[in-house]
Amino acid sequence: MILIFLPVLASIIFALFGRKFNQWIAFVFAAIPMIFAVNLFYKSGPGSSFLLNTLADLPWLSQNFRFTLGYDGLTGMLLLLTNGLLPLIVLTGIKDDENRVRNTALALAMQGALNGVFMARDGLMFYIFWELALLPIYFITLSMKHGNAFKITLRFFLFTFIGSLAMLASLMYIVIFKTNFSFAYSDILAANYTLNESIWLGGGFLMAFAVKIPIIPFHSWQADTYTHSPSVGSMLLSAIMLKMGLYGLIRWYLPVFPESIEYYKPIVLSLSVAGVLYGAIIALRQQDLKRLIAFSSLSHVGLIAAGIFTLSATGLEGAVLQMIVHGINVFGLFLAIEIIETHTGSRNLVDLGGLAKNNRWFTIAFVVMALGAAAVPLTNGFPGEFLLLKSIFDERATLAVIAGITIILGAAYMLRMLQFSLFGEGDGVIKSLNLGQLISLVVVVFFVLFLGLFPQVILDSVQLSINSIIEMIKAKGVLS
């Protein structure tokens, strides 16, 4: 419960007194939950059962409507990602302008809501935290300095809100007709659904998750929102918030509605692989660095979603590994772009060039992060992408070949980004990096290299959780 309420309390404090604080104090506020997340990880361990390891179980509106939190290795890794990146996002992604206090308070509030999403073991709690995570990011993105700020933010809000309503409709049907007015995860899991019910109810959840990820054709909000949001918004959306949708697929959709998987599987696999190819091709054409990373993110998460729908241990473990890796890499890339824009006044490749001449350490960090995002061997992007492609190949070789083309395209757009921003005849200069930026870049580079060499750190932590979810699916006769 501390992981939820402490960031919310910090958000209120910063909203009231934030003008008296600098970003280092905000960093401390955001970093304290990480201590509890690490302690919980070591105390409970990756072998914990989400159904059995209860962190809190309190009556709320009645005995049937309860505040219930659970924990296992999957939840643990996402808590570590969320509470590890939030302090760095607060420290480096928020400018010292008129929106500093507001955006900092909103980011802290979102931290609590995200922790709630990953720990919720009750359908109503999951939905409430899901919606609470949407509100702060809505107001953060609304502060973008763009002529169509309201239109872009409204489109993002409508997509996510309609998806959430579809999930709520499914939840209400389940509670009224299937679980005797219980929102408990165990009761929702144990309910018997006909094939038609599973298709319709699972479709409601699937729509909410597909919008957040996003999967084609629910992606049209993504590029503009990532591109024009302030840095804190781009970082939160890409590094952490989209993981809500991927987590929802693994924790809620697959084990609860396995009867509908055969219906949706060919659709989601095809759309996800299409998104992999589409995002990579469009990224090749981009001049704006943030827009380039936005489309590359669409490509990467499409591959993760495809791996999840292979229903294999290899695909699911690779998906979780890549979720963590993608969060680290995309945060680092958006931070690098923020640094470039701050010092040069532009993030357009046409205006850049020559940054490597006078900025050796930044150049090294930027190159390492780009290589990680391109899944070069011995970087953190390679093991997860390898596992995902293998799982897709085992499922359908043709789709794996199409998805595999992105290895070439990913290298092409990342090398193009490095060539036109760091090298060439330009004379761009990054005068100096502040301490927060240096710390963040060092952390990201460390994990790009460390997880490239030791991905088993994450794979071992989530293995039992993934096996448990596969057994839940098998129990309903979907997998042999």
C-alpha cells in the first residue's frame, strides 16, 4: 500500500509547496518508493504466487468490493521499472518553467496509480487505477506547446477512455452475471464463460489494452502525442504507461478469457506484425527525432504483442524482458533528444550534425542507447527480440520472416539518426550536462550493457509467473 499512497502524498505535498522545492527534492520523493519496491522484491521473491501472496485485503464498499493487492515476479519487475524510472523522469524530463510544479505533482500521482495497476488483484481496483493513471498524463500532455495541443490531447483521451469503457462494460457483465457481484481476481478467473461470452467480454478487455499499447488500428493517437508532449509526457507514455496494456494482456486477458484466444489470435498476430513493419518503415522517413522514436516504439511494442499471442513460455518471457528493456531504452533516447534540443534549439535531423566533434561522452551514451534499441548483439535489445522472433517463428514462420525484416530496418533508422545528428559537417555543441542528466545517462547505458550480457536476471524472475499463467490457460483446455 505504501507504493500507492506514498507517491500520492508526495504529489499533494509538491502541489502545495512545490515552488519552494527544486527538482532534486522531487527526485527524492519519487525515489523513496523504489526502496520499498526493492525490499518487496527481495522479501517476497520471484517465486511468489499472485493469487496467494496478498499484500493487502481490506473491505471497501462492502465485503464483495475489496481493496486487494497481490504480488509475484511479473508484478515485481514492473514495479522496479516504474519506480526506477520515475525518479529519473522527474529529475530530467521536467523543465524549470511555469509548468514545473504541476507536471511534477502529476508525475508523482501517476506513479502511485501505475503501481496500483500492477498490484491490483481485484477487477474494480484494476479499473480504478487504470483510469487514475490516465488523468495525470492527460493534463501533462495538455501543456504541450503546439497549436493543436487540445486536439491532440483530446484524441488521445478519447481513444483511451473509449477503450476503458469497453473494459468496464465487460467487468460489469462478469460481476452481475458470473461472479455474484464479486470483483475478486480469483472469482473472475474461476468463472465459466461460453465461447460467445468469452469473445465479447474478452474483446472489451482486449480493446482497452490494444489502445494503450497501441496496436494497429488503435495507434493514430500515438505519434502526435509522443512528438509534441513535453519530455515528461513522452517519457511516461512510452517508457511506462504503454506497459499497462501489455501487462493487461498477460495478467488479465490470457488467463481469464482463453476460450476467445483462437478467435482473436490470428487477428492480433497479423495486426501486431503489421505494426512492426509499418512503424519501422515510417521511422525511416522521419526528420523529427521524437517522431522517429515514436514510430520505432510502435514497431517494438508490436513485436512484444505478437510474442505474447504465441502463448509460449519463450514468447511470454521474451515479451516481459522486452517490456523492461524497451522502457529503459526509450527513456534514454527521449532524454538524449531533450538534451540535443535544449543545447541546439532543434531536434530536426536537417538542422543537426557534428555533435560528436565536441561532445565525446554524450556521443558514446547516445550511440550505446541507439544500438540497444536496434537490438545489436550484447546489448539489452538483442535477447528479448531473439526470443520473440523465435516464438513467432515457431507459431508461424511467414510472420516471423516479415517481423524479422525490422532487424534491418531498425538498424537503418537508428544509424541514420546517429549519422545526421552526431556526424557530418555541422558544428553542434552540447556545452555541458547537468548532474541529473549525467546520472540518468550512466544508469541507462549500464542497463543497456548489463542486460545484454545477463538477461537471465529478468527471465529467472518472471519464469514462475509466466508458467503459472500458461497453466491457467491449460486448465481451461486451450493449450495442450
